[in-house]
Amino acid sequence: MRIEQLKVHKMSLPFSGDFSHSRKKGSSANNIIVEVIANQGETKGYGEGAPRRYVTGESQESVIKTINHLLQEDSFPWELNDVSQIWDFVDRLPDRKEHNSAICALEMALLDALGKSQDINIIEYFPKDFSTSTIYYGATIPLANNQRIMELCQLIKKMGISKLRLKMGQDFKQNKEAIEIARLMFGDDYDLRIDLNGAWDDEIASTHVSLINKYNVKVVEQPMMPGEQNLTEFAKMMQHYGIILMADESACSLEDVGRIIKEGNYQMVNVRLSKCGGFRRSLRILDRLRTENILFQIGCQLGESGILSAAGRALGLLCRDAKYYDGSYDRFLLKENITLENVSFGPGGEAGPLDGPGLGVQINKESLMRLSNGSPRVTISNPLS
């Protein structure tokens, strides 16, 4: 397969409602779509990155610059015939989190294009040691007013989902009311995680200990930002009550995971494709976590299109040993998507593999153009042409 051109689209994906959390406000997600054009335009592959400054330090503009730079690498496979060429390209790149969304989008587009050219779903390119045919997603409740939380809890309960992930901020009263609503709606029939996105300091964290314990919270995700000096004391309190701490923003690379293992504060890690740099790097992180008997969740970025949702589905199906799965929120979250397929979970959060080659989704070209203001931000041609 000969790659003739790559296009990079700067996207704004509108939400269908308010889905805020402590680090993200607003009604849309700003992502990057990479389009690989090969075989004289007959094959097109797509990949997506979700740059977030508070996670990897990336922005849409920085991802575009990184992709431009990555395409200058001698190992970039302009002539792509085997998946090993993609792995060789990724393995030669520096393992730095500030490039992860860019690498994720580029790797994904190459995999999608190669799969389409070989008529193979991308899941066939990976080891099947931990694969499964079905996974069950949980549901995330955003940082919102009580009426909104009540409405979402009703929808989630109606769908038969009991694994909840509740976003919280710094306001104790607001957090208490949110968790009380969840308890009112579900009684004891829930598996509750709370996600702070690093919003707490040690004082705020301490005030929430009794609340966390009272309402039977199973997991506390990223309570403080990476490097917070007083995390260890809070971790000890959580361990005393049998509550798991999960790292998210603190775990963007294999090096980060090594440090987390050494420090011993976190017993679980949220693995997300865009955050961790795509499939190759995410699977290496998962291998390390399995070796150390550390739990993990297959997660997603807020505001993924059907492209990242499809990729996240593939990663989830490769991990039957994940403790939780988050993602495939497409029809519940987005006002407009860019895939023709609806990559959403069904009743009970149930989801299976997507049919078709590559990622298993087709792109709505009109939506792609409209949501990227009518044209790609950057077009790069094969320098060997």
C-alpha cells in the first residue's frame, strides 16, 4: 500500500447537553482527525486524537505541529505493507506524553488504512490472550446541577446499568448532593466510582473521607494532580477503608506507570488510547500492569467521535480482564458525529465487535468537512512521489 497524502483536520464536536467536569467546561470537544490517503485515493484510513492540556499538555495546534514533525521520520511507512512497520515507527519515537494524542491519531489512521487495504479488522493485528466477544460499559455522570444528575440517573437505571462514574469538583455540598441523588436512585444496587480529575488538595480530600466511606464508593479516580506532595496520606486513609485509588492524569506513559508502581499510592490505572499514545503504547502499559497485578480500566476522553469510540471498543475487547470499561457514548453525548455508524453501547452497557475492515466504521464526509470548517488544516504529500 502506497500512502500518497495525509490530511489533518481540526475538529470541534458539539455536545448534546452539559457534560462538564472539574477541568473541562463547555459544550464541545476539540479533537484532531488524521486522514491517510493511499492506493491512488482508493483507500482512506482515519485516526483521532483528543488533546487535553490538563492531561498531556497538548492542544490542537501542538498536535498538528507534532504530526508534521513525525512525518519527517525516516521510519514513517509511506510504503505500508505489514503492521510490523507501524510498530517499528512508533517504537522509535520518544516516550513523552506531550506527543501522545498525535501518535495515537497517526497510528490509528495507519492501522485503519492497512486494515481496509487488507480487508482485515484491526483487532486481528493484536494478540488475543485476553480477548473477549462482549464487554459491558459503565455510565459517567457529569458535574452538573441536581436536576440534570437526576435525569441522567433515571436514564442510566432504565438502561440497566449499575456501574457509575460520578464526576466531582471542590464543592463539598455539591458533591454530597450529587452522591445522595445517585444513592436515592440506585439504592445499594450500584458500583460507584468518583472522578475528581485532580481537583482536590489534601484539605479538600480530607473533608470528603467520611462521605466516600458512607456511600460505599469503590474507587476514587485521580483525586489530586500529579506531583501533589500529600497524596500519600490520603492514599493511606483510602486503603484503611478498602477503597481503591485510580491514577488517570498521573499515568500517561510507561515511565509514569513505573513511578506509580514504585510509589504505591495507586492500585488501579485508567488506560485511554489518546492519553497513552495509541494501541502500541497502551498495550505495553497493560502488560506492565498485569505483571504487577495492578487493576486497570479501559477509558475514554470526553468528547470522542465514533473513530476513537471504535478504537476504544477494539482495545476493550482485547482486555477481558479490565475492571471497568468507559466509552462508546456517541449517541448519548454528541449532537453530531462524523461516523455513519452509531458506535454506542446497548442495554446494560453491552457492546461487541464492529463489523468491517479497519476500525469498522465509515466516515460521513459532509460532517467531517462541516465540523472542520470546510477543509483540512494541513495536507502533507509523500516526499518520495
